[in-house]
Amino acid sequence: MRLACFNTDSFTILTASEHTVKIWDAVLGTVKRIFKGLVASEITALCLDDRQRKFILGESSGVIGVFDYRNGDKMKTFAPQYHLPVVQLAYSDHAKALVAAYQDSTVSEGVAEEIIVVNVGDSTKAHFVSCVCHVY
């Protein structure tokens, strides 16, 4: 899986693939930083925080990690609730909250140190969450 997002503050592009995160200069097209081995399982979701100083990675194991944009240091980890892949992440600037969607349609929301389930999917139904977004 390959993921990307644009950082409007630093004019860089963050890309993630398998276990590697790269930060690219959006003007020159050169790689500025490479972070390897940040996660234990494959990266499946990616987003930035409200100030674009942290990036948030979701993994195929269900783990969600928060990392410093400049140096890749891990700042916070949310343990998996269901051990299912995180399929989408969105950060709500207004609420200062993280919304995560999992492969089974479960949606959770997190603020500060905790992520709580706000909707549990039903895998017997034909619908699955493939995208989440934040509302202002």
C-alpha cells in the first residue's frame, strides 16, 4: 500500500509504503528525510495533525502511532482494539481528535491518550468503511 499527504506548512509531501516513511521537498522533488522501521506491521493509513508537526500512522495490526514530523520520533501509541487493519485516519482540527476506521467498519475516535469506539460495524452487512473525514 502506498500513501501520501501534503504538508502545506513545510511544503513537503509525506509518503508511506510498507514500513518506510519519506518526506519529499515539493518544489525540488528531492527526498529530505527517510524513516525506516517506525512500525512493526505494514502501514495502512496516514494523516497529519492540526499543526502538521506530527504524522499519524495506522498499521495492518490495528496499532496507531503518532510521530514527530521533523525527526520521526515516536510520541504516542494507541494499542489495537480489534487487531484489524486501520483503513483510514482523519484528524479533526477543531475537536483535536483522531478518527480511525478499521477493516470491519468499526470507527473509533481518540483524544489525548485514549481512543474509544464510537461505532461498531457489522461484518454480516454489505457495507464497509473506506473513507473518513473531519467536519469543521
